[in-house]
Amino acid sequence: MAEIKKLYPGGKTKAFILTYDDGVEEDIKFVGLIEKYNLKGCFNLNFGLMENQFEWKHPSGKTIKRLSLQTAVKLYKNHEIASHTMTHPNLENLKKNEILLEMYRDKENLELLFERKVRGFAIPFSFFSPLVKKCIKKSCFEYGRISEESFSLEPATDYFAWKPSIFHLNDKLENFVNSFLQTDRELAICTIAGHSYDLEVENKWGLLENIFKRINDNENILSMTMAENAAYLKAMEKSYFTKEKITNASPIPLWFEVYGTTVSLPPFKEYPL
């Protein structure tokens, strides 16, 4: 129905997501930056490496260090946290029970530390397989983010093999963001992934700040976490239309544009056409 368009909460037409890995010290500056522009982030953490404040030497010579647990609790209080395995192994080298243990232990410890549910998982490195996907589901995560870019403005089609739109070191980042700002496709989404230490090593802070400012200045864009986006779009899948009405068969409010009017449809309610 061309006269009816699905919208994000608040009547927004587009969603913007940030998903960043490892919980490193550069996240302190990064969180300050995104909060300056009223944006949310999803931070994918390894409890075991943060517990020991693991550090390693980047090829540039810079030492990359994990945040302490105490710092992380304060820093991410307004953002989503997700599991990234307990110790950041290459999952290709692990058996099923070892993969599950990495997921279970990280999820359990993060939930105890942050005193909230950990709803998502992001794979370490880049290996992904049907077995890893099964383990994500078995570990009771609501979604799994992988490392392959989609270069798409469309919502995820498989929440357990969720491709970010683009990584922040991709040379096409600015062009992709421009296409996101210009598109009028229904439920458009831009998901940027990366590590905050990249911005220090590659001197990209200015580039990202310019993007964040443009996103914040656009009144049609809603900043969401990964879990928020997945939950909302799964609920939207439960809506349906007839010639006479729109039905929201989900437990949360859903938003639509109906013949030019923005409508918030309460849970389990109908809107006459």
C-alpha cells in the first residue's frame, strides 16, 4: 500500500546504529563524542580481557588496552553492551562446547557486572559458520552481528547473521552516509561498525564527528541500539494490513505514516483506513 509507510518510533523514517568492539580505552573519547551528538552505541565486550586489562601492540606501535571493569560500568551506562566472547578467540579453532562456553561465560559475567540483560552477540575476528550461528541462538542471544559488510540501507533479514552496513575505515564511508541521508526507502538503516582505537591510529576522529553531527542535525533519523532495532523490527513484522485497517499484533507501539499522517498504533490495536 503506497499510501501507508512503516516508520521507526517517534515517527522517524530512518535508523542509525553504532556497533563497536573490544571495550578499549579509546572508547572513553568515543562515548564522549557520540553523547555530544545525542547518539547511542552498542559496545561488544570481552569480560575476561577487561578483567585483566589485556593490552597488545598495534602494528602502528600504539599500545591498545582494555578498560577496567569499573570504568566500563560507568562509561557504558547509557548504551547497550553485548557479548564478544570471554577471551576473543578465533572461533574457527574451537569445538562446539568451547564456543558455547566462551559465549555463556561472557554473557553471564557481563550481566552480573552491569546488572542488566545482555541481548546481543558480536563475533570476534571474522570467522562465521552455521555452527557459530547455532551457538548464538543456543546461548539465548536475540541477535548476532557478523563482520561482513552489507553496503545496504535495508534492515537486517537474518538477525543471527546481522551484517553491519559498513566499517568506519572503509574509504566509501562518506559516500554511504550521503546515500543514507538522501534515501527515501522505507525503514532505511545505517549501521557503522569498528574499533575506537582505529580512529586514533588512522586520525579519523574529525571524519566521524562530522558524520555524527550530520546525523544529529537530521530530524528524520532515530539513533538506536542493535537490540532496540531488532526488537522493533521483529514487532513490525507482526503488523498487517487489509483494505479496512492496520493491525498491530505486537506488544509494543508501532508507527506508520497513513495518507500523510503520522500514526502511533498501540499494542494489539487496530487503525481504521
